[in-house]
Amino acid sequence: MGRLFGTDGARGVAVTELTCELAMSIGRAAAIVLTKHKSAGSKAKILIGKDTRVSSDILEAALISGIMSVGADAVLLGVVPTPAVAYLVKHENADAGVMISASHNSVEYNGIKLFAGTGFKLPDDVENEIEALILDNPGSVVLKNGTDVGRATYLADASDLYIKHLAEVSDVHNKDLRVIADCANGSASATAKRLFDKLGVKYDIISAEPDGTNINEGCGSTHTDCLQKKVTEGGYDLGVAFDGDADRCLAVDEKGNIVDGDRLIAIISNDMKASGTLKKDTAVVTVMSNLGFHTYMKEHGINTVCTSVGDRYVLEEMLKSGYNIGGEQSGHIIFLDHATTGDGQLTAVKLISLLSRSDRKLSSYNEEFADYPQLLVNVRITDDKKGLWDKNEAILASIKEAQSALADNGRILVRESGTEPLVRVMIEGKEAAMVEKYTNLIADTVRTELC
């Protein structure tokens, strides 16, 4: 993990941690590094999208200033999902793309994600080069003046182009399918209604009235209670929940049960295998995926490859080995035939298309899984204790005790978040009581030592 960029860009409390000055510096450095091969005399073009947070406007202004001050042009997309930036940067032949969002985090946070001209997130070495320019060698930045400064323009049909792309992927047969979508008062609020209009299904939208302060607040993929209730009370066939920047999707079956990223990947992978479109009969997931997922995949003749936690590692494996579906339990799913990053609305399109061709309810797919008990506890730590959990003797001792007790009947995963000051403790095993006991033991130790 870099000094500024975590597993999903630069992130922090907006204005006080992710400051305007830092945003401007990121804009300058990114423009320089990502466009250094641009031919002399031609100006680079960098797209900028944002979510609905009140702080997104001020960070956008700072990024624009940074980009233009080194002679690159900024093209503003307005409020769009993160995957829209990834799609449009390639569609518009831009040199780079920037998304201002803290995804599923609460409103006080914000973040800056960078995309190369290919539409893919930046590899570590490029992020490191940008970091070095900001932190180690800022004096080498050459500012432009006069007519050499960049310009700012708007891409008025940005959302329309992205929605058209998603609709072209759909294969909806049953137009009577009833869907309800939770937009998390985030980026999907700008696109979901028009997308579902194009799909032709019967739908309702909730949490699509952003006011700058209510993104992810009691709604979206991190707070599904309201959606689950509405699905059952309203008699919907399914619900879909997006996060703040709409790069994740979780589903709810008609009985009100959650269909997480593991299950979505498994269900859609099996459908792709049946149609002959699942490359190498393989899906890529992370070490967080439940053992029940792996059992399901094995029973259906689908191979699985595991990576470290983080969509960038999933994508790296997909590109390296030629796979076309992968993702995370959190609902961040990559369909490499259609997108260069996780896309919540694309996932919804894929699921709706599958169900519209099937005579089965979503619950019948969901009930095929027998999950092992799994518990995840997030422990918030102080900033000065970041990077210390795996060097702390008390924490390591608690993990060793848990491993000894669980033996071959469970697995333990402890890791530090790449986007927040959190240590995540996850245990999965055959006995729920053991899982709860030792997850809490480790979490309590982390809390004592690092809070």
C-alpha cells in the first residue's frame, strides 16, 4: 500500500485529511505522470466524475485547478457512477479519468480514484510515481501560463452514453419482472431510473434523493434492512442495492433474504458456463469468500482462484490468466467482457437478464448455498496505530490461541483496511459459537491494544 493511495485510491475525511491542497497536487501529478508520453503541442484530456457528497464539489474544483495548471484539459462528467468514468475515459479517447468518491463510506469521507486511458485503475508502480512527485519532488512540477493553461469543459451526455452501454448488455425476456432498486442517495440516483426504463421491467426506485449529506445513510448496500422489508411487503421479484458510487451491488430475493457478492458471482458464473461464455470455467474471488461458495462452485464444475482482498488484485489475476468474471463478497463484481472495473448496475442488469430467462425465483438459487458460519468485526483504530496490528504481541497471541482452538474446523483472516482506519477480523468455521467466541477475542484484543 502506498503513502497516499490505499487499495482504492486516496481517501480520508474530506477537506481536513483529504485537503484541497492535496487534491490539487494529485491533479497536477496525475496529469503529468499519466500524460508524459503525449506528443508535444497536444493537450492532454482528463475526465472527472463525482458522487453526491457535499464535499465532492470543492475537491472537484481543486482537481480541475491542478490539472489545468500543468496544461491539461479537464472534462467534467458531473454526478456519475465510478464505472461510468472507467467506461467513458476509453470511449472518449481521454488520457486519464478521475472519480471523486468514498464509495460506501459515510458522508464525511471522500476519495480520489484514478483511471488510465485504458479504463483500468492504475497499477501500483504508476501510483507510486504519482506519490513520489507529490511527496518527494514537488519542486519539479512546471506550471503553465498564458494560452498554455488547460481548459474545463462539460460532457453533457456522459450519463446517457454510459446508460446506453449498460442497456446493450441486457437480455431481458420477461418484462413483467418486478424490481426495486436502492440507490444509496449516491451516484446511481443519476442513472438508475433511465437504465431501468431501457430494460423495460416494472420497477421502483428508493433512496434516490441525494441532498449532499445523506449518501449511504441508512440505505444502499451497507444498510439493506429497508430494502429487504420493501421487497417482501411490495411483492417484488427482487431488490438490488448499490453503494455510494454504484460500483457494488447486493441483491435481495423475493423472500427478503440477502444475495451477497459470493452468491451473485456463483449464480451468474453458472449461467455463463451453461451458455459457454465463462472463460476457462473459472471465477476469481478473494480470501474473504465463504467456504460454502467454494462448495457450490465445485459441485457445479466451476474452478475458483483466490486473491488477496481488494478488487485490484482480483482484476490483476483476471487479466493475467484470461478470466472474465471475478469479484468480492461485498458485491464488487467485474465482468471483463463489458467493463474494466466493478459495476453495480451492470451486475443488476446481468441478474435481471438471468431471472427474466428463467422459470425460477431468485430464492431457489439463493437456497442452494449452505454457508459456513462467518463473523466479521471491524475495529476502528487510531491513526497513529495504523500498520501495527501484525507487530503487536498481544494481538498475535490471540490469533494463535484462536487458530489452535479452531484447528482444521475454521479459518481466520485479520487485515487492515486499505481505505479506513480499521482492522477487520473475520473467522469462519463449522461451529457458530466458536466463531463468535474467537472473533470477539481477537477484536477485543485489537481494541485494547490499538484504540
